[in-house]
Amino acid sequence: MKIIILGAGQVGASVAENLVSEANDITLVDTSADCLAALRDRLEIRTVCGNAAAPSVLREAGADDADLLIAVTQSDQTNLCACRIAKAVFNLPTRIARLRSTDFVEYPELLGEDNFAVDFSICPEQIVTDYIKRLIAFPEALQVLDFANGVVSLIGVKAFEGGPLVGHPLKSLRFHLPNVEVRIAAIYRNGEPIMPEGDTVVVPGDEVFCLAATVHIRQVMRELRRTDRPMRRIMIAGGGNIGFRLARSIEADYHVKILEVDKRRAELLATQLGNALVLRGDATDEKLLENEGIDEMDLFVALTNDEEDNIMAASLAKRMGARRTLALINRKSYVDLVQGGPIDIAISPAHTSIGSLLAHVRRGDVVAVHSLRRGAAEALEIIAHGNPKDSKVVGHRIEEIQLPKGATIGAIVRDERRIDGKVLRRMVIMPHHDTLIEAEDHVIVFCTHKDLVRKVEKLFQVGFTFL
């Protein structure tokens, strides 16, 4: 696939890094020659320096015969203009735009074919906000991901000494939870993946990824983690786009304090927020944290635009007594370095938000892609199409499917329909070796390495004879 990516920031670079390994022809456009040079040295991509919304630049990038345009610059206006030009001038088939403003959500008709011609839009800030909200709802988790519109959840937790399942083989889980269907999708021990089998023993410190129906996920977590008390008091450092969105979305249900160093921004936040308490100050100010009761906070969230400040603030808050800390960090090397120390959870905005975009880039019917363990692994939700003659998956038992080593089918969501086609209910199936995959099943596949994704997608592709 020939892909043009506009914007070489965190999101654009992350998209390029993910797609270049899948044999795509990538061209990256940005106004910064230095940034492009650094990425060109690291990735096998073509680069063009210039204004992403200029027709001449798009032509130089290969818009005449490109298959996909991904506009993820920092400017909504640039992204929208680029999509419009790509459609009107080059008739480029598919156009994706990053939009930070919420205005376009209220007027979706502006993105239609007759206007800005955006096929799909993403807002990384809102995706990160929703992700943090799920972590607040499950305070014991390292990662919380939804599939099949929330019917199935995948939870990543760190096993603790004394947990009911810790020190026992995975096959004993059926006795601990006799009425709950659960699948251990993967285990990471000392950073290395272990393919879970019935005799695999969970040890303290293991990162365990569990798949289960969302209604049962808390029961599953209790087998591996102590159940933390619910979050009540939350302090947010940074009143930017993500900090503001998070405070606004949770202030009705939690006691929220938000710290913002900029006076004008703090005053704006105070007028826009209702129940949240807005404080002007630096989140790395030890005296300020002490005066505001940091030792009583259930969660401290560092969401400023400076990742070094986020690391320092979250580490300081933990040392001063905050129960749990979370920091927003752009550099993957920093994320791997700090998580598990004084910072309980480190989030990379690019890795958190990229799944929504990749689901619209992947071949076949991939409806969800989630990046796991800071981009090291991926979980996909794929719709199985075809029939036993045309598909390598539909009409075949799990044991017959030639999955690449390191990929496992963790769960299947199947619609039970009436004669008229209306869905009666959605069933969550934890498959066994003899489970038969049917057409239109939503199949959740866990890949311990992202390099396996292309092989899995190819496996699910339908032959040319299928109509």
C-alpha cells in the first residue's frame, strides 16, 4: 500500500514506525528538515519537506497514485485542507485526519465528501482521556482495553505475592472461577513473553493479560491482584487539552484538583469547570503538593506538555504519599525506564491512540487494534468473512488454523440472530482447540510481537472467489 503521512510529530512518527514494518511504501511530509532526517535515518521511508496543505508538496509526495493519506500534523486546519486537496485535485481514495478541536464532532457534516472529504477522523487527546478514565475505574490494572463495543475486556495486571492464582498452574483457574469463562492471553516475565499453557505457573511480578466478558473482569482480577479501594480523590497536573478533558469528564464523580502553572490558562479552566478545584502552581513544588494534601490522593496524574516534568512530578507525588501515580510520557525509552518504579503507570499518547488509526489502515476487516506493553505487542479484533472454501479461518477449528508462533486466539464474540437478522444477544466464547469459527465472528487475536500482525491479517483475508 502506498501511504502518505503528513506530520512527523509523535503520532506521525509512531504511525510510520508501525506501518513501515508491514511492507508499505511510506512517504512522510513535514516542515522540519531535521526531524525528517532523523526519521529517515531510523526508518526506511521517503521524506518530503514542505507545507502539507500545498498541492505541489502533495504531488511531490506521490499523491497522484497514493492509496491512503494520513494527516496528523499539529494543525486541524492543515489536516482538513490536505484532505480536501487530496480528494479534489488527486482523487486520493482514502483520507484520515487528526482533529484536536471538539467543534467538528458537533458538525460531522463538515467532514463529508462535499466539504473537507475526511473519511475518518481521530482525536488522540480524547482517546488518551478515555483510556485514563478506564484505568481510574480499574485502579489495580496496568492496562484496560475494550473489544466488540465493550462486550469483552482485556486487562493487564501485575501478579502479587499471595494472590489466589499466584504460584499455581493456569489450569487451576477453572476451579477458582467455575462460572466464569476467562482466557490468559499472554504472560510477560522480566519483559519477555511466555506463551501460557495449562501447566504454566504464575509467579509474583508477572505481567498477566486476561481476556473475559466485561461483566466478569473484576472477578478475574481478584485472582491476581488485591482489590484496591475505589478512587475518590484525584489530582491532575497540567490543564492542557488532555488535563482539561479528563477533569471535565470525571469532576461529577470524583473530588478533583487540577494544577496549572499558566495564569491565563488557570483562569480559563476555572470558568470552564464546575466542581473541580483549579489551583495555579507548579506540580513539582513540594510545598504546594503538601499543602494540597497529596498524601490523601488516590491518584496523581501528570499530564503537562513536558515529559521530564511529568516524571519528576509523579515521582515526587508518590514519595509524598499519593496512592497511585500516572505520567504522560512521549518517549518510548522513558516509558520503559520509569514504569514500575515510583511511577505506577506510564502512558505514551502515540501508542495509546494509534490503535484507532491502525484499525482503518489494516487490510481486511480489522475493527480494533490495541497497542500493548508500550507498542511491543498488539491485540486485534478481526471479523471473519467467507466460507470454508474461500477462507483459511471460517469453518475451521482452532487447532486447524495455521496461526504464526506467538499469536493466539483469545476470544470470539458471536451474534445470535433471529430469522429477520436482528441480533438477539452477543455471546462471548473462550475458544478451545475444537472450537469452530463461523462467518461474521469477531475474533480477538493476541500477538506477542507486532511483527506478527501482518501474518495474522493475511490469514484472515478471503480468497478472490468470495463475493
